[in-house]
Amino acid sequence: MIENTHGSGVPTVSIFGIPVSKWGMRDTVNHLREAVESGKPHQIITANPIMVMAALEDPAYNVIMQEAELIVPDGAGVVWAAKKAGEPIEERVPGIELLHELMKEGQRQGWKVYLLGSTKEVIQETALRLTEQYPGTAIVGARDGYFGPDQDQEVIDGIRAVSPHLLFVARGADTQEPWIHKHKHSLGVPLMMGVGGSFDVISGKTKRAPKAFQKLRLEWLYRLLSEPSRLPRMAALPKFAVRVLREGENLKKSS
């Protein structure tokens, strides 16, 4: 079977037309280190089934996914779909773990990081905890995610002023990916990644799913039980599963 490759040479599997990296964590981090060294803007998307379904239903969101420099398999459902397509992914690459691995790499490389999103309390606590955990990676800026389009330029100017190597954005998948896509060339940051609820977990506001849920690939269920308000968003999961089962190996040709 011919393996797809993204424009950057990353081996990918097409999930309903979305090019998802087949690499595991180690190869992903090595690739992203080179991306940072290149100095060119890279948008990293941590894909789950909800985001894939959003791309299928919203042409504008599909463009964002197609134009991202790297899409990693964050959701267990994406890994499962790749296996059904006959092109298995090496391993799941959870966004929160990738964030920590990049912070770890930042210690070796002397990288600077900017944190954007969530509430003031959460972002401040996240910055504090990451600084304690990775003292060699400099947190050069942190700002909450409560700003409108009229403040975009002010936020961009603030980020550019400190020249970070990494920008982590936590504003929710429906906001963070479009915002990064729209401004990635203005931001001047080599690596930009949406991290969803990672700041809430790092700050201690919420807990990550226990290891048992993680091993069973049921983190989504734990989050739903913890936050019942997520139920409407979760409606995309059975739709995704049914479509994968229906299309099987043909899903890599679908869009």
C-alpha cells in the first residue's frame, strides 16, 4: 500500500481527506525541533474525531486542517480509524503529552515559550507550574484567552515583542485553530499549537483521566462524566464511528 506524505515529508494517513501524521511521539518531537530551527511558521493541530467531523461539515475548518503544517493523532478514535483504513498509526500522540515533551526539549535547546488562553488565574498558575517543572525553558509571556477580534493586533504585537519559539493556545478547538491559522504569518512564531484544556489540567483546575481510562482509550468518557456540558459536542463521536465502519478502507479516499 502506498504511504501518503504531507508536503513536509511527514508520513500520513488520510482520514476522510485529513492528512494525519503516522509518527509516534519521538519522531514527532524530532520533526518539531527541526521545525523550530527552521524559523518558519508551523501550525500543529492535535486532531480528534470531533475536529475531523467539524472539517467534514465546515469547508472553512477543512481548509484550516488542510493547510496545517502537521496534524498529530490526539484522539484514540483517529488512531482506530487509521487502522480501519489499513494504514495504522505508530501510536497516539496526546496534545498534553506533546506539550510536555516540547517543554522538555525546550530545556535542551534554550527555547522561549508564550502561553495564550484560558482564564487569568489558570494561565498564571500554568506558567508558574511549567516554570517549576522546566526551569530551562523560559516562559516569556502569558495572557488569558478572553479577547475579541478588535484586540487581535494588540495580542499579536505582545507575542512578537518577546520572540517565542513556541506558542501554546488554549481557546477551544472552534476558536484556537482558526485564530492560529488566520494569524500564523503575522505572529512570527516557528511553532504554534492549540492545546485545548491542557492548561486547566496543568494548573490543577481539572484532573486528567486516570491511567485506567487512558489505557482503555476512554479519556473522552472520563471528560464527559466530569463535564456533562460536553455532551452536545460528543454527539460527533458516534457519527464518526458509524462513518468509519461504513467506509472502512475507503475512508482514506473520502472527503
